Amino acid sequence: MGYKVAVVGASGNVGREMLATLVERNFPVDDIVALASSRSAGREVSFGDDTLKIQDLAKYDFKGTDIVLSSPGAKVSAEFAPRAAAAGAVVIDNTSHFRMDPDVPLVVPEVNAHAIADYKKKGIIANPNCSTIQMVVALKPLHDLAIVKRVVVSTYQSVSGAGKDAMDELFNQTRGVFMNNAPPPEVFTKTIAFNVIPQIDMFMDDHMTKEEWKMVVETKKILDPKIKVCANCVRVPVFIGHAAMVNVEFERDIDATMAKRALQGAPGITLIDLESEMEYVTPAEIAGEDNVFVSRVREDVTVENGLNFWCVADNLRKGAALNAVQIAEILVREYM
């Protein structure tokens, strides 16, 4: 049995990755529809060997649609997702709008797949923030082993997380530096080429950025509300792939050997040991990969029961499109 699937935001980085991931994983699709704003209507996107013509989201009738994979921006999701759910579709939304709604499950399949069962409350399932996803995938086996007490994370996030225009800005500024004619920043607050920017999303009243706030509250909702999280999110001049240096304090005894053993057998994780040929992994090496890559696992001797590790993932795949498709796979296998 196949399903009718709509991909909202099909003209964007994540939307195109969603279409590609559905094909790669042989998701049971009988009918596929690509949707976006009126500005993109009529443009074509690939779906395997086929080409889809993008339709106008504002005019689309969701009646008869089984699953919606959505990544159009929070304001757009706020308007159309309830409409799609009311028409009988289950919406898996990649935007921030529904994540902290208590009636909407926030799901990372390797961590809390059981939460998918709550989709019936509103017909919507939320995909977490890209950096949150890769961190909680790595934390889950360690939390099961020794109970995470506190996390301090510093992220190094690629420009693709801010969309195609952001990737173009990095490319054009980098080229412009060598031509002594770098264009001024438009997408970012500062020049991104050959630079790092300690701001992702807007500043809040407590001087955290919204991206940092997302990592705090989403980790609590997904993994454990008792975990204390200190997040520092930085944009770096990398096209694809987010990285994070994570410092964790545990309630129970744990050492690097125990941690590596737990990570080695955990779903969705590839552990790279310093003694291996690769030693550690960087974003440039994992673009297009599905797993979260963990390396540089070591003990933090400044606190009791402390560990450090480095984790890297493709933010367009596991950080967005793949996670949504994995949710859809569980949804059709166990609930539909």
C-alpha cells in the first residue's frame, strides 16, 4: 500500500532533500506533490527520475493527502499545517512553530520514537532543530548509561542551515575577497566569509539567541526535563554540516571506555576513535551521510563524572529531511 505525500517548501534546501530522501529510502509513495509559495509555482524539482512541477501552497486542497513533510518557514507552517491536519493529513513539520506545543510530539526516532503516538492530538509531529537532533542522538546512549545532569555545548553551524541565499552569500563573499570586491552582508549580520558569527537567529531578553534557547528547551522536551543545558551557537563559513563540541556532566560513574562502548552500538551513530585511520571527523567529510559522527571522546577531569566529545552531522539530512522521513516511516509502519 502506498501513500499520497505532499512536500511543502519543495523549492528550498530541505524540501529538495526531503524529496531525494523519500526516493533513496524507497518510501511507499503512490502519489507525490511538491508545494511552495506562489513565487515558486511552476518551477520544477526532481523526484528520482521524475520531474515534479511545484504547485501553489495557498491554493492546494489537502483532502486525500496522507502525509505532509513540511519545511516552509514558521509563519507559513502556522497557517497551513492546521489546515492540512483538518483535511486528514499527518503533518511532519520541520519549522520551529509547533516544537514546544505540549500537544505536538517533538521527535528524534533514535531517542523518543514512542512520542509519535501523540500525533493524534493535533495531527502534527514536530521535527527538532538541526543542532538539537544531532546532540540528543549522541546523548541518548550516554543518558541511558549514566544519566546526563548538565550539558555545555558550542556549535559550529554551516550556512546551509540559513537557506540557499545564505549559501550564495558565503560563495559570493569568498570569491569577492580574492577579487578585492566582497559584497556586504545581507543574509547574515556580519561578513561570513573567512569569519565566524556568534549569532544564529534573534537575540532574546536574556541575551541568548533563539537558536541557543531552542537547544535548551528542545533537549529537555525530547530527552529529559531535568537536564541543564548551556548552549553557544556559532555560524561558520562551511556550506553543509553542523559540528558541536559537547561537554557533559553525569550523575553516575562513567569513563571514556564505557562511553565509547555505549556509542558504538547505538542506532544512528558512527563512532570514530582517535586510534583509527580517520582519527576524527569534520563537516567536509560527512556531507550526504545519514549518521551522527562522534569522535574525540575523552574524560573531563575538572568535574566528577565528566566527558567531552565532538559530533558532526549533515544538517540537511539527519538535521532535517532524513529525521522527518524516519518519522514518516515509523508512522506508516506502526500507526497508519
